[in-house]
Amino acid sequence: MEPKAQVSITYCTQYRWLLRAAWLAQELLTTFEEELGEVALRPGTGGVFEIRVNDALIWSRKEEGRFPEAKEVKQRVRDQVAPDRSLGHSDR
Amino acid sequence: MEPKAQVSITYCTQYRWLLRAAWLAQELLTTFEEELGEVALRPGTGGVFEIRVNDALIWSRKEEGRFPEAKEVKQRVRDQVAPDRSLGHSDR
């Protein structure tokens, strides 16, 4: 069995994005309860908001110019950890 | 500079302790914003609720027979990552 995927969410403490990061962590842990080994919340600075799956960057606020919707993050995590899985209404 | 401390909270998905774990993660990240490199939420089973600092177990629900108060967790994390620091009202 492969080791379970590790997700990290690095958020800017200066902009107080912890609550947003913690919300997305709970969304991911609820949706991918079986697939994820952990979701780590990591304090950062300078306006950072980055989500990684096994160190692969799947969302950067600086690159995208905005925060993700929960469904966007779920789709990208799914593509990494369970590519054959349908997310139901989060796929539409 | 020493690497920042890593905290993990392993919670039982069967008992749905994610919300409780996520709450404590946010308490710790708010109180120890400078000292912690991450707080990781880890799904587990079998009634597990364990908190570790750099792999040292600082709370086990099975050993203690109950969940911790936030202040108890903060005191034990403080003892590991910033032993000289006062926690104000959380120390009383």
C-alpha cells in the first residue's frame, strides 16, 4: 500500500488567513478521509497562501491572483491522490 | 536558529473528532505563531486522540481518560517549545 498523501497549507499570519486555511483543511480531511495521511497548517508571511500535495504545489494565491473555492482545491487534490474518483457536485 | 517545532494532532474519524482537533490546532497556531513550523491534523481510528510535539507525545486521551482543555495543551506545548514563556491567564 502506498503511503497516504500529505497536504500542507501555508498561510500568511500577517493577513490572518489561519481561519481560511483551517476551513480548507477540514474540507479536505472530510472529503479525503481515507486518502490523506495529514493536512498540515503552516504559518507564513508576506501574503503567502499555498497548498501542496506531497510537496507538489497545487494552489498559489500569488500565481492565481485569488483564493481558491473549496471545490477547486478538492479537484486538484483528487487529481493527485484519487484520480479516478468522482467528487459529485464538486466536479461540476 | 533551531528549526521550528512540529505539532501533530491525531484524531479518530469514526468518533468525528476532526472539529475538536481543528479547534485545538487553531488555538495552538494563534498562541505559538512564532514558535511552530506546523500543526498537522492526522486522521486515525479506534478512539485515538493524541497530540505530539516533535514526536514527543504530550497528550493521549487513552492515557488521560479525557480530552484536554486548551490551556492544558498550551502549557504542555509551551514546556516543549518556549519553556521560559508565560501564557498569562492560560497559566493559572
